[in-house]
Amino acid sequence: MITTMVGNYPKISPDAKAPSLRTAINRFDEGRISLDDLKRVEDEVTQEVIQDQVDAGLDLVTDGQIRWDDGQTYFARGITGYTINGLIRYFDTNTYYRHPIPEQKLQSNGGISVKDFEFAAANSQRPVKAVITGPYTLARLSQLGCYDDLRSLVMDLAGILNREARALQAAGATVIQLDEPSILKHKDDADLFAEAIECVVDGITATKALCTYFGDASGIHRRLFGLPVDLVGLDFVMGPANFDLVADLPEDKMLGCGIVDARNTRAETAEEIAETIRRLAATVPMDRLHVNPSCGLDFLPRPNARAKLVRLVEGAKLAQGSAS
Amino acid sequence: MSNGLLTTAVGSYPKPDYITRARGRFQRGQIGAEELTELEKQATAHWIDIQERLGMDVVVDGEMYRGDMVAYFAENMSGFTNSGLVRSYGNRYYRKPIATGPVGRDKEVTVDWWRYAQSLTDKPVKGMLTGPYTIVDWSFNEYYPTREAFLMDMARVVHEEAVDLVKAGARYIQIDEPALSVRPEEMEMAAKAFAIVTDGLDAFTITHICYGDFAAVFPHLANFPVDMLDMETTNSGYDFLDLIRGYPSFDKYVSMGVVDVHSHVVESLDKVKSGIRMGLEVLSPDKLFIDPDCGMKTRTEEECVAKLQVISDAVREVKQELGLGLG
């Protein structure tokens, strides 16, 4: 069993001695520090949040997505043809992102996240998972702009993100995760979705994870389980119906288990977490489980996020101990 | 009412630097509550004066004494504690309340401020509350077993505050529900809670909603237990007007945002006038109020006043062109 994170981690720390990204961004916006100065702080904070994950005992970490304003604009800004528009709410969360618009046909402009992945890999004692916002979700959370229909936007993004995945693989990524929360809100698009995912993972030999959150996959779970990926991630907090679906997971697939509520401060006990893992392991053996928070942890204050990871690892140990 | 096209604002105005500094000093224990309150009163009077000079019809107190729209109520009600900082977007952070016990109200929260603001002007001052659904949705919950239980308790508490505002003399009560537009499956529950808030209120009720998928929840909005919908419309390209057009039985009053509150750029007079005319294609002037998209606390005072000025100028010119008179 692997303990891991879904993706992002709170960017600011209440520790007065820690490097402050918030202050650095303000100073950069006011023209008081250079871009290099800002990047140095981003590097320091990235090192700090990787260390938080290592200290908590995670087996597989992420870079915490410290440099991402959000999952959409981080990629859209690196794709030729996109412009960035006004604020819009991100799903049903009280957080916002700027709406990307394709003003002309989108084209790859080379690696978007590769340098950031390389930095994280060089600064982690644990393997680093590369995370890409999937083509369907990126398209759904963009405007259509110059595109006539959703399909052509999704498939153009799929081709561009395939290049991104290949570049990450060439940079040494052994696990590549595609985040696709939007498919849970538009289940009628399962065919288009499957086509897009097949396109993105073409030529990828690294472990391929497909991660969903903010709901359950009922109605499309067999489609998701049948995709050419190695792991399917489900959110068991906001989508309790997912518990009934995992029995259909093929034996050659791993299950990503979002079992700690990443959107509420209430700290689950290690025993609660272990109990949920045992419940899942009754259907899918523990050696095929990745256990993680229900989604990115950036919805929480840093101390709560850190506590969630510590409890997750404790719960996983408890479950493994009782199973052996 | 009047000749229609009344001008108003959504709620917050930018805080002068001396308020920001004083709030910081108060938090560090360097000044007392009385000193802070005096400065907040001074800033409130300043904004009332600006609104009077601009000729706005229905004014707000500008929320000089509030931080975040949810945290302010949580801090002044029982049952909540505050979390550490969480991110809203970009580099903006706030403290999100945590429900750690049953929510309740030991004293009036906003009534003294409403009384003070109303004492400074003959224009009606809106009573400004945050709605129960938004407080619940934008808080962490470590106490209630379900969202519904949290929501219904919260609705009763907000209702008590609304009743006290009306008793004090408020004729307009705005109950903001910006969280409403994102979860269609909870709209019925949200409307049930809102009906508890507005139940029996002898006032014109308004709710402000912004930044969401209005199309998905529009039938619920059209039947929401409130007199007026105050909508963010500019930022979303006036799509809201098409929804009204496609719903012939729509009979709510609408307050329409005609300037973007997240942009430094002050809209041109022509652009704002064209927005107002678009609104008048679907709503009669007596059913249409004109205001900014949302609260303006993230703008500078200069930007804010310039945006309010262009609204005021645009409304005056459109009224003249339509022969509506100047009220």
C-alpha cells in the first residue's frame, strides 16, 4: 500500500521563520523584488512542503503545486493560443481561478511542468508524482473561445498534454497522474473522455494514474476502470457511492483511495482511517491501494493539512498491522 | 417608488489605510476597541458622504468594520472558532470559520452600525447580512452531523438579526448568498433556509449572488423567497439577461452589476450605458436597479469612486434619453 497526496498543499505557513510566498508575491507585484527572487522563494517553499510530506511518512509525494495559481492557468499559460480571462468559481468550492480562453488554435509550446518536476525530484527523498490537469477537465474549465465544439478543444488539449506526459517521462517521472474531476459532472461525455485519455497516455510506460474527485463515478465507473491506465483514483468522502463500485475494479488495476476529507478541518482519527482502509481492502487487496486525501489539501490551513497527512500514515500503518 | 433605475452598491467599499493599520494594531493589542470603532465610524461617514455626493439612491455603510463577509458574522456569533489562513484565489487568503458548537446569537450583530450609518443620511441604508447557506458553505464544520442541520440552525440565527434590523427601521434588507449558484442539488434546501430568514419580514428583501453557473440554478432563483436578485452580470457577459428572457414568468426585481469589481480599469461611460440599455431590454426601469458586480473592497478608493461615478453618470444619461426624469 502506498500513501500519497492528490496534488496541492497549502502555500503559506503560520511559522514566522518560514519563507513567505505570500509576502514575496506581494513584493513582486509591487515591483520591489525580481522574478528571480520570487522563484527562489517558490523553490524554498517547495522544498519545505516536500519535507512536510516526507516527515509525515508519505511514500509518494508531489511538489505541492506551490507555483500553481490553480490547475487550469498553470497549464493554460504554457500553451500557445490561450489567454486568461476573469475570475470564476472552481466547482462548488469557495475558491476561484481565472477562466482560460483559447483565442486561437492551441499549440504545444514545449514542456510546461517539466522544470518544476525536475526541481522537486532533485529535492525529495521520496519518489515524486507528476500531476497534469487532464484534457477533459482543462477543456471543461476553459471557455470554448475560437473552438466550435468541446470535442475539438478536448482532443487538441489531449495531443498537447500527451507531449507534456512524454516530456515528464523523459525527465524521469515514474508516476504520472491525470486529474479529471470534471468527468464526474458530465458523465454523458464518457466516450469523448475515453478517447482523450487514450490519446494522453499514448506512449507512456510510467505508472499512469487517473484521479477523480468531488463526487462519485456511478454510471461511468466501468468505463473508467477499462481505460488504459494503471490506477483509478476515487473520492470516497464526497462520493460515498464509490464504495459500492470498487468491486468492479479489474485485478490488473490499482485503486486510488481519497479517504481523508481534504475540505474540512475535522481531523479523522487513525482508527477511523484504518477502518476505511480495511473496508476497501476487503474488496481490493492492500497491495493495490494508494491511500490519500480526498483531493488537494490547499483548501485547508497548513497545520490542518499537515495533521491530515500524519493521521493518514498512522491509519495506513494501523490497517496494515491489523491485516498482517 | 421613483422613476426607476435606482443606483445602489453591493456592500463593501475599500478601507482607507488608517483602518487597515488600525485593525492590525487592534489585533496586536496596541489600541483598544473604542479607538478602532471611532476610526471605523469616521470611515463609514466618509463613504456615506461619497455616496450622497454621487447621488446614489440606496446606500450601504461600506463595511469598514467587517473583514471577511462570513468571518465577521462567525466572530460575532456563538458556536464558531476561526481557522488559520486558507487561500481564496491567487495570493488572497482569509480565515475560514469552523463550527465547533451549536450556532447562536447572544446579541445584535449589525444593528448598531446600521443605526449609525442611517443617522448620517436621509437616503435609505440597506441592512446587510450574509445568508445562512453561504455561512454554512464557507465554514468548516466540526460539530453538526449534516449540512442541513447546520443550515437550518444558521437560518434561524440570521432571521433573528434581520428582524432586529427591521425593528430598528431598515426598509431594505440584503441577505447575500454568493455561495448559492454552485450546487444545484442543494438549491431546494438553500431556499428552505432562506425562507426561514425572510419569513414575515416587513422590508424589501434582496439577495446578492455572484460568480457561478446561473443557468444551472435559474429556475430556483426565479422562484427564490426574496424580492430582488442582485446579480454579478458584467463579469459574465450579461448572460443573466438571456436567462430572464427565456423565462417569461420571471417577476423579480433585479439589481444589475454594470462594472467589473476585479479590474483596475474604469469602464467607459458608453460601455456602462450600453449595459444598462441591455438590462432595459428585458426589465422595466422600475424593476431594475444598477450597481457594481460585487463588493468593491479589493479596489482602491480612487478606482471605486471612479466606477461609482461612471454608474451615476450613465444612469443619469440613460434616464434623460428615455425621458424618465431625474427622480
